[in-house]
Amino acid sequence: MYRAQSAVHHETGRPSSEANTLSSGTNRLSYDVDAHEKAIYRLQAQNDQQRTQFIIDTFSKFFQAGIRENPTAFRGRFRKMASSPFKFYRGSAILFYQDLKTDQDRFIARNKAAGQVFIHGDLHAENFGTYLDNHGILNFDVNDFDEGYVGPFTWDVKRLLASLNLVCYEKGFSDKEIEHTLIVCVEEYLKQVYDFCRHQKEHFALTLQNTSGKIKTLLNETRIKSHVAHLDSMTSIENYDRKFIRSKEMKDIDVNLRDDLMRAFRKYLETVPESKKTARKSENNQFTYRVKDIVARSSPGIGSAGKTSYSFLIEGRSETLENDVILYMKPAQKSAVSYVVRNPTIEEYFKHDGLRTVLCSYAMQASTPKWLGYTTLGTVPCLVDEATAHSEDLDWSEIQEFKDVVEVVQYLGRATAKIHCVADADCVNRPKDVSNLPFSIIPLHTEKTIRDAVAGRDDDFIQDMVEFGMVYGEQVRRDHHLFFEAFRNNRIPGL
């Protein structure tokens, strides 16, 4: 068992009124970062019965509507979560933030502005991978911004480290090796933040030019993938044109739904910047997009229980079939962070969860995918993006050696620093129909805000983050067992 050191209460000091004032005119936070003890100590003190009840109560409260609407889908979701501690962690971001809403976080208590930055919201070891940016450059980066929100930068760091603990533990690494891995990740995070304080950050990217080892291999393997082969895996050619292959996963839609989807598609096109549009132009010089086919798909993800997404087959830049494009339209979900961070100004910007996800992607990615956008299907907010051969997730099953894990987590630390530091007033990405991101509540320079929150106490920061990752990783393994027993004994209401 990893032994947490005794809680030491440091003099946090009081941040200046300028750094501590929200745009709404108040410096009260909706979560407690100045509690009398760290969240991990409070969780360690709970007995199994107390913790089991807290897990049941949390899931019953926040998943209630989804369970009532589709209990079968949620049984499937919970079965996936029951299969391993890591999958439980992936599906329980809501529990993570309920745990952290009362915590002793001296770095945010010292500088409230550091609690008002764009965060990923579900930053775990499998939410990294490759994508092709709108300049045609392959990037290794954070992906999946479904939980993106505004909150304390430390929450992303803590969530990532706890997930790395789970990954390393499953590989059979010792506590000492796991701890070293987490230290390296946080050190690289801080090093990159400080580098952004000294140098330009707007066009920072991890590419084939500045990566090595497993990450460079992943980028190269993505590079040689074929767009046509990707099309052929999902479509067939009939009567000299492409059409989706129908299957158990890809099903037909009726005429009325197709009409609704086409209306939603036209709304989506308005959210794509003109500079990114690549369809052929018509005779009157307007961009045209011909939708060849649409199918419904059941979402396979742990967090998208029972939800249906839609795939659109679009004619590309020419009539030749190798340029066709596949887009997906999926329901946007409410961020787990939003249940803890309650600020009317933020909520006003983020009323549409599809727009929120797009805003967070624009803010945290140096260069966004060219098809990214959002829409509304009936009353359901949706996210739209390309299903591409050049989007490949980081596969931890192929990273087994300790030295390779240590090298990979250096890039994860740097990528995490990047998403925090590019998301401020210098952000070069702006969606077409949104005049600005909510910079009135975001620090002017997030890299300097984070630096000031750490306040030169690098060793203390690293120790705090690593201690959390070690203790919470152990807590997740315990939670997984408690959840498994509660689930199989039918203790979760509605299932």
C-alpha cells in the first residue's frame, strides 16, 4: 500500500484581488479548494460500507435519467466498467469530481485564477492519440474533448496521474516504478509550462519532427494508413458510387429521420470556418456538399451508453470516389465538471454542449481538425467531426517495457501543458460563428498563471500531484471492487 505522508498545512497566502475575481464580480468558488484535509485522506478514512453507499448514491443521482431512459444500455455500460479498474475509472469521471469538489488544493487556493482555465475534464492515459490538422500535419495530442470545461488545472494533472498508476499497475510495475513514472510526467508538464513562459506557444505541436520512440512510431504508422482503405472498410461501390455497408452496427434510417438529419447537417455547415471548407465550389462560387448516404450507429464507448450516432458519406473535392469523406454526428454530453464548477458566466457560454465541446477543442488544440463543428438534431445538441484513417489512439498494450512507458509519459506531460497553456487570449483558433471564447473569465496568460500558482515550489507541487496519483490509483482499485460487488448484487437502483 502506498503510504500518504501526514497532511502538512502550508501558508497559502491570499491571491491578489485581480487574480481572484471572476467576471461575475465574485471570488466565491462553487467547490472547496481550502478544505482542512486533502480529499485522498478523507477517502482513505471511509470504510467499505460508507464508500460503497457513496458510489451508489453518486451514480444513482447523476445517471438517473439515463438509467430510466435506457436501463439495458446502462447495464452494458456498467458491465464494461466492472471488467477492470481502468475501465471503471474511464466511466466514472462523475465520481472523480464529486471526490475532488472538497479538497485541500493549496495551488488553486493560492491563486484562484488557476482554477479558471480550460481543462480537458477526462484526461486519462487512453485519451491521447494522433490526428491530421487542417494544415495536413500529423499531430500527437490529447483527444476527446467531450468533458472539456473551465476549472482548476490541477484536476487534469491529478486525473492523468491516477490513470497512469492504473496502467502501470496492470503491467505489473512496482510502486517505486509507478511513482517514478508519475514524477517524470509532472516534471515534463512543469518544464513545458516554463518553456511556454519564455517562448512562443501558439504553434507548438508534437509531430514527426520532434518526437521519438513509441510516439514517433505511432505517428509513422498513422502516416502510412490509407484513406481509401478506410473508406473501403465502411463502404462499398454500387452503380459507380459509394454507399455505406449495412450491418448490425450500421443501420438504415427512415425518411423522416433523414430529413431531420439533413436539417441538422445544414446547421453544422454554418459552424465550419470558410478557410477549412474543402468541398467543390458550385457555379456561383458557393461551397457545396453532396450527402451520398446516412446510417445510424450504436455508440461503442463506455460513456455513451445506448446513444445513437449517425455517419454521413460526403462527396469530396472531386467526383472521383477516393476523395469521399465520412463524418460522424453524435449526441453531445453534459460535462462531469459542470456539476461541480457552477458559474453563471461559464454556463451562459456553454449552454449548448456541442458548442462547448468545439470551443474546448479550439481552445486546447494548436490546430484543429478541418471538419470539426456542431449542430442540433431536434432538441439534442450534437458534435460533428470526420471519421478518419489518420486518427489513431495511443495503444498501451503495445507499450510494455518500463523505459518505453517512461519515455511516453514525457510526451503526455508536454501535451497536457500545451492544452492548458494555449487556451488563453492568445488562442489563434476561433469558430466562425463565435466572436470569441470566454476569455473574460480565463487568465490572460495561462502559462504564467500556472507558474504563479506553483510559485517556485516545484518539489512541493510534484510531491502533491504524485501523492494524489498514487493514493487515488489505489482508491480506484478499491472502488472498482466495491462497485463490482454492488452491481452484481443488484444494489444500483433502476437496473
